Amino acid sequence: MNCRFFSTLIIIFLINLSCQKFLDKVPDQSLTIPSTLKDFDALLNNNYITQRNMSLGDLSCDDWYCTYSGYQSLPLLVRNCFIWQKDIFEGSTSSDWNAAYYAIYYANIVLENIGKISDDTTSTAGHIAFDELKGRAFFIRAFSYYNLSQIFIVPYDSATATTDLGLPLRLHSDPNEKVARSSVRKTYEQMISDALQAKDLLGTTVNENTPNVPSKSAAYALLSKIYLSMGSYQDAGAYADSSLQLYSTLIDYNSLDTTKKLAFPIPTNNEVIYLALQGSYFSPFLRLVDSSLYRSYANGDLRKVIFFNTRNGGDDYYFRGSYTGTYTPFCGLATDEMYLNRAECYARAGDVTDAMADLNTLLKMRFQKGHFTNLIADNAEDAVRLILTERRKELIFRNVRWSDLRRLNQDSRFAITLTRQLNGQTYTLPPNDPKYTFPIPPDEISLGGVQQNKR
């Protein structure tokens, strides 16, 4: 192995031991420049890219609750997210922020340096690998900025996007470069530009053996998610369709063994377009499923038994239905989400027939044989409501609900107030509250000179 890249791997290992402030731990640039395609491939296959994605939104959404005794055992950050405290960190930091910027840092190294290598880049195989690796870097940067945007900047509003504070857009690997916050509009323009470049470079095949390697279908799926969060439903639907045209496999839940502790295969299943895992903050057995949400699954809906299990034989249920095949939450891209994206966008455009066709195509794969009857919508708004109801049930603990709440709160028809009951005290989060945008970690504010969010 190239000696200089061997030094890089050692440094990456040391970085992975601790998630301190991003700029403080970036290694000497002279030791971090790979020199072969295999080096770049190794750089893009580290845990900070696929295994430490956003968790703060799922910690704060309305899909779960915990007992007071369970709450007391949670880490401080989780407790503060659960009751929507103004200061969630209380002097600590956020692996959500740091890990995303590590991934962006690795992507920037690839994008800056891959054009400088000479090995095998003139051969057909080498050229394909070159394009693939460059496309992966663009995808990783876009995916990281998208995840950050759903947590650390205000929801997209076309009327104020030019003046609302966006993310610090780090587009170079130089750790000494000072980067101020951009606007929300520029943040979205950057992630869209990166995703578009990724889809032109990535291959079309979704490889079940390497689900953490993005494909063209994944780039289209990411673009659909970005435009959905903007409320740009025509574009969101078009990109969901492009993704499904390339890869549209759905699992028939009747084929899964509901008696297993975890029903989905490891490391992934056939619906996964791109594998990404949330960071783990605490035991999944402490995160109990909202009781009204659990009851909303009809008899014969296999999700009710595949997604959930009772705790100690009682009436409390915990989630076990992660698409990772483990208790670690899945937060990547999958075909079921794309069917729901396309269905919602059809309905919002007034195409009730195609909207309900997509929804029913998905749902018939979720119900026990003989228990499902196609849902029927009387009009476009009825279709949207049906789709949103199933969206919440299908995508639970997938790092989707928080983003959906942020965008749907901007429409009075779908806005809701979140409520927590804990030890005799009630906590609420009204629609469009500033707390839907998380504070930037304090060490980034104090050392990086980044402007803090209002909360």
C-alpha cells in the first residue's frame, strides 16, 4: 500500500476513536492525499460516511415516548431533545454535526485530488472507476448537506430563502479555510448541484452486495427528497419517478418470517437503494412507540408485527423493524419511500388515479394475503391525507418524520402541535416553532466563528 495513504488510514482510525470538533481534528494535509483509485475507494468507505448519520430529528419527533424512569437513564442530549429544550447541548457537542462534516471533508479530498492521479485512468475500466468514485464523492457531499439542512437550518421558504441563514458550505479540504454561513437558498442550490453531478457519473446498478455504494437511482432518490423538503412537488415527483424507473423492487412482507427477533435480512434488503445508519444514542428498548401510532396499523397489516414487539409482554411496544436488519435505525434511501414521494406528488398535482395506484402498489405488499382492499380517495386532498397517513406508518424511525413535520407545518391543513407527558408535566412544540431548527454545537460557535441559530 502507498505509504502516504497508509498514514491516512491511521489518521482516519484515530479520528474514528473520538468525535471532537471537526476543524480541530483534521490531519495534516500532506498526509491525507490518496494516490490511487483504490486509495480513494478506501477513503470513501469509512464509518463516518455510512454509519453516523442524523439522529436529532428522530429523537425529537412524535413517533416515540419513554417512561419517566427510562427518561432518567437517557443521555443528557437525548433528554433535552425529547422535551425540546432551548439548549440541548449544555456544553456538550453533536456527533450529527461533526460526522456530517467529516464525510464532507473526505468527499472534498476526493473531488480535489482524483484528477491528479495517473494509474489506469486511460483504460475503460479505470475511466469507469474514476467516474464512479467522483460521483460517489458528489453524492456523499450532497447527502451530508441534505441531512444537515433538515436539522440545523430553518425549513425552506422560497420567500425568505435568500436571507435565511444556511449552512457553512465547505467545498475545499483546507481545514484552515474560514467559511461563514451561506443562505438557505445557496445551501439547497449546492446540494442539488452535487446530486445532479452525481447522477451523471454513477452507474445504474443497485448492488445488493455493496448497498453503501450509491447508484444513479440513489442520486435521483436524493434529489426527490431534497425537492420534497422544499415543497417543489413537481420536481420531487419527477425524480422519484426517475429513481423508480431504474430500481423499483418492493418486498412482499408475506415472505418474511415474523417469528424471528429481527425480520429483515442483514445487512440490507431488496428495497434499499442506499444504505445509511443513524448514530446510536441509547438502547432501542427505551424508545417506546407512540400508542396511537401503533393502534393505527390495521389488523392484517404485517408492519404491526414486523416493525414492533412488546416489552415484557405488556402494552408497551418498541421498534424492531429497521431496514439494517439490526436494532440500528436505517436512514438511507429505499424504494418504499420513493413510491410514497411519487404518490404524494401525483396527488398534489390532482392526479388521484396514479397517486392511489402507487399507494396501493406499496400497501398490498405490506398486508397479509387476503386482508387488503385497495384504498380509494374521493378527491386530491383526500388522496394526500391518505398518503401522508401511510407515509408516517411506513417510514417510522427512518429519519424522515422530522423533515416531514417541518415542511407540513407550513400548510395549516397539516400542521400539528407535538405534546409530551412526563412525570406529571406537559411539554409542547407548536407548528413552525424556532425549536424545529436545532442549535449549532457550541464548540463550533466559539472556535469556528459560526453564527448561532435563534431558538
